[in-house]
Amino acid sequence: MPTICHFEIPADDQPRAKAFYEKLFNWKFEHMPEMDYYGISTGPDKSLGGGMMKRQKPDQPIMVYIDVDCVDTYSERVQKLGGRVVMGKTAVVGMGWFAICLDSENNPFGLWEQDKEAK
């Protein structure tokens, strides 16, 4: 069954946001300088993990990603059910594929398909 597998927090000031979440929840952060991205560990190995990146637009919300077996199949289903795909299938090299969608209520969410062969 598809489930939430990742979240992303946009931040205007990444060090400030990092300090906030570290102090509030005791989350651990790992900086990935090649992407200017922070991986977030929320707890023990099986806890939900996430990331933090520089905010790309003023109204950018926190995003949740749903793990699916095929981004293409679920993108089609989103559209058939009255949602929209606003960013089509995109590779995260060596990790997988994602797409950004809007549900029937205009709420954003991501689809994620793990694939170490993604290019």
C-alpha cells in the first residue's frame, strides 16, 4: 500500500530552520553540499525521514512524498481522479523518480518511485 515516505521543508534561512527543528524535536541533519540540501533523520531507523532545501518560491509549502511502485501509473490515476500533475516524472540520479501533483482540493503532494538506475 502506498505510504508517506519522505517530507521536504523549504527554508529561507537553512541554518536558522535547522537550529529550530534540532532544538524543537531533536532531529538530526546531514548537509549535502553538492545539492545545498539537508537530509533529516526524525528518529530510529524506521522513522520517517525528510529533507530541507532553500525555498524556491514565496508560497512553497512543506511537501510530503508518497512511495508508489510506478510514478507513471499513479500520475495517470491522479489525472483520472480530478487531480493534476504539475511537474512530470523527474529523475533523482541513482535514487529514483518523482512527480509533483495537486489533489482534487489543490493540495500539493509528491509521488516517489525508488529506482537506483534512475538517470
